[in-house]
Amino acid sequence: MSEIIVSASDVMRTFMISAGVFRAKRPLHAVNGVTLDIRRGEVLAIVGESGCGKTTLAKLLLGLLPPSGGDIRLDGRPVMTIPRLEMAGLVQPIFQDPYSSLNPRKSVGAIITLPLVVQKDQDPSTWRRRAEEMMALVGLPPRLYNNFPNQLSGGQRQRVAIARALINRPEVVICDEPTSALDVSVQSQILNLLQDLRGELNLTYIIISHNLAVVEHMATRVAVMYLGRIVELAETDQLFKAPKHPYTMALLESVLTPDPSLGIPDTHLGAAYPNPVDPPSGCTFHPRCAQVMAHCSVQAPKRVPVEGGHVECHLFDANLGKEKAIA
Amino acid sequence: MENHILNVRNLTVDIPLPSGMLHAVQGLSFHVDRGETLAIVGESGCGKSLTSLAIMGLLPKKAIRTADLLELAGEDILNATESRMSDIRGSLMGMIFQEPMTSLNPAYTIGNQLIETMRRHRPVSVDEARDRAVFLLEKVGITAARSRLTQYPHQLSGGLRQRVMIAMTLMCGPDLIIADEPTTALDVTIQAQILLLLAELQKEFDMGLILITHDLGVVARVADRVAVMYAGQVVEEGSATQVFGRPTHPYTQGLLDCIPIPGKTERGKHLGSIPGIVPSLVGNLSGCRFADRCQHAMTDCSAADVGFRPASEVGHAYRCLLTPEQSAQNAAKLGAA
């Protein structure tokens, strides 16, 4: 039992994108060199705009996609060598939309016990009892055991999805936008539930979200992704109090807290999100960056270790940072 | 009074279902002034989208709409003919929907669609309409506007598409814009830009804006006045400062307690929650519709219909039996807990 449960080093995932019938396919680097250690019991949040590679990274960590380069280890073992079944017992996902992630033709009981069936669990006589225990744990009345998903509300469906993910007691749960399809009052119930379960079952969460308020509430560490790279990684407090990367700053500014005395923030992120097939040269963020310097468009920034994480920006590179900015 | 661009009194939408009558919207009264933003906020199924469809006359055929008054810029649109309504939509009243990809036609260039919108309503030449389209695309912050006209919706990003939609609603210079979840499908960084743009354009063209959303953060930052809807009724109405500063209805208080706020809610602590689910709106309803989920419910709550009553400040009203003082005490308890 080492402290690091998931370890990714320089992970890449490239998709070949067709540009037309007669044109050569072009590479899209969805995940482009991610190095990340996830500690046992922590809640790591991955934030970023759509298309930044959050979901691809989640699929890589789930072992659903093989990496094109680099190495992902789960408990010290390379993910791609772990048999699929064993992997499913260790890492489980919870998806965004509980309307499409549950089979409408299966009853709640069948959905929750399916992982036990798949894992060829030895003791079928206990399945129903275990499913009902799990339902009670996630706040579903056991009388819903024989109901179908269309008879449930959105919040109840998400609880079914959570129960299904947890019935085999996984080590790591990857929540991909767990509450964005839900109403505000239901969102808070699900977030509270995830918090409680984490303590009770000793889980490690990877939460993928674009809702920074949710991230601030749930996460212990935050990784900010931009065009396939983690541009800043820091403890949550550190990141929210003193963001380093200009992109993180812009993201934090765009959080709309319900305070009518404040206006609409101007994030100064003028240009639209770049086309990931054709990323900008140098630092990929430089066309949108408020603190851009001359060499940003030429040279890609290195990973600079800072307290509790890292940042990828020339501003923090001791050799290239401030002096050049003045010059 | 003349300033009201939209005046709605006692709007009700009923939908007959095999199991009975669904009272989707009940007794809705509000008005929007020029240059004013009214936000209608509520959770799914509260009737906020049906309200906007009812104003635009786009309800499904079987829905029954009644009202004492429905006036746009002094004109009665309750009894207007369908052909008059389709003249009004797009010219006097513009709409922006949540998902720009589904509201733009994928088979036509955006230039085509912008020009057609204007030519449908105004006697202008194609060239004049094209100039107006270029002018508005630049206004909504699209660079190289003239070359964009020949592009198809799929060639644009989500944020750009929503900008095109906004330009399209402005083509005929409407008096009122109804934006139904305009930024829900967009990234947070783009959301701020689109909201800022909407607010600027609204002031510049002196339009009324109805913003329909479930996002309390958006509402607080954008709205002048807020109407909180629950189960087909407005449960609280007032200025943004009043509704967010002194929420008086238990539902509003509960909603505000539900959302995590960076720097305010403590990490890992339980967020507030509203137990239970939204009641079914089918059949005869009486009493407060929130009573089942309300922690301050009394026996009187389910007895008779609960009326709208003024709160302690002018312009602030709510639908609850609790006095403003009692509500303030409850709010203080929530804050302390």
C-alpha cells in the first residue's frame, strides 16, 4: 500500500483526425504529456474548458483507452497490463448524465448488481442484500429495487449510478461532471453524498468539472488543463488564493458567485479556444494570455515545480521570466 | 406605466394530460421595462421555459393559455392572429435559445440566415441586409465579419455560434429579447463574455431582456429584477439586491444555501439541501406548493392558497405565510448553521 495510488508520467494520447477524403489524417494531441501523482484518499479535480482533454485523461486513467506514449501506473502496476476485470474492480466511473448512463430496460436492482455479475462474484445469494445495503448507503429507499430508471428523478438516477460504481468497493472513483446535469438543490445533495461516501469507504476521487465553485468545495488538489497539458497543479487553497498561471487567473475570474453587487467579469480571454489540431506555437496559451511576452510564441514553457505542485509558464521560469519580460 | 415594454398579468398555462390537467404556470404577473433585465430563475419543471414560450405564442397546440393581459409595446399579443405573431417574433421580439447548434440551420450559411431574418420582416434589399449583418457581427465581437457570412454553423465554435444567434435576434432591432439559458451550453470563460456582450447590447439598443436560467450566479450578476419560480408560480420577486441580500421565501433561502461559494462555504462541510422533490402539478392543487419540502411548514400552509404579499421593502414580494421578520430569522439561522 504505497501512498501514490495512480501515477501518470508523460502520458500522451493522440487521435488521428480525418481532414477530408483526399487529405492526409492529422494528429490531435488530446493529452499531451501529463505527469501526475494521485495520492490515496485525496480528491483531485481536473478543470478546464471543453476540448482540453479532461475526459480523454479520465478514459486513460480508467484503462478504457491505451496511451499513445508515457506510462500510467495503478498501485505501481502499468494500467495496460492489469486485466480488464480486475481494473473494473479498482477504478469506477460516474458520468455526467444519469439519463443516458443507465440502461432504461434494466431495473435498479439489475443495474446495481451488474458489476457483481460481471466480476463473477461467488455468492449470488448475497447480491440482493448487498445491493440494498448500497442503496441505503447512497440514500435510495430499498423499495425502488424493482423500479426502472424512467420512474426515478434525476437525483435518484445519479444515486443509482453511484451505487453501481461503489458496489465492488473500488479504490478510485472518477466523477466526470457528476452534477452538471442536475438542478441546484439536487446538486448539493449529491455533493454531500460524495463527501460522506469518501470518508466512509476510504475512496480516492478524481473529479472532472468545469464548475469551479464545486471544485473549490470538494477538491483537495486541483489540476488545470489547457490543450492537453496540465498548466497548473496546486493545493486547492493555494490555487484559489494565489493562482499562478494566467489561465488559472482567468478561469477564477469567470466564476460567477451569486453576489449582485459585483458585475459581470471581463476575463480578457479575447480569442476563442484554439483548434486543438493546429495548436499555437510555443506556449499554447499565448494568443489569449494577458501577460504574454516576446518569447512565449517561440518557446514552450517548462514545468516549474512550486510548493504543492507545478506551473507551466515562462513567468515563473527563473531563467526566462522577469528579466526578459522587462527587456 | 408607458415604459413597460412587456406587460403580463395573470398568465396561466394548463396542459391537458390523460391523467388530468397539468397546471404548468399559474397566475404569473410581471412587466419588463426598456433597458431592464428581468431574470426568471428556477429549477427544471418550474415552468420558466413554458412562460417564455407562452409569451412568444409558441406553446404546443394542446396547451391552454389564458391571461388577463399580455401586451408587448402597447399591443395586445394575447389575441393576436398567428400571422401577426409570426411578424412580431423576430422583429419586435427576439429569442436566444440554449443550444445555438440546434437553433441555427446547418444547411444554410450564417449570412443567408441573417439576411433572411431581416428580409422576412423589413422591406430592405439583400445588400442593405448584408451590411446590417456585417455591422451586427462586428458588434457582437466577431472578427472578419464579412468573410464569416459564407461560413456554415458547423464551422464555428459554440461561443461564436451563440454570438451569431445574438446578432440574428438584433437584425430587426427588437424591443424585447427573451434569452432561455443562453450560456448553459458554453464554457465558463465564454459564458462571462456572452453575458457581458448581452448586457452591453441591451443598454446600447435600449431593449428589455428576459433572462431565463437556473444559474443563480448568472442571475445575481446580470439581473435588475428577479422572479423566483417554483412549481409554476412565482414565489419571490424583487430587485437582485433584495432577493439575494434578503431572501424571504424559504425556497429562495434554501436554493442560496445549496450552492457552494468559493471562500464562503467551508470545504468538505455539508452544503444545505432541500429535501424531497418538486410536487406533481397534475390535478387540483391547493395551498403552498412548497409546503411538503419546507422546514417551516405549518398546518395553515396546505389549507388555502397562499397569496403574494409585500416584504418589508418596496418592490419586494413573496408567497409565504411567514412574516418578513420570521423569514429574516430563518435566514439568519441558515447563515449561522
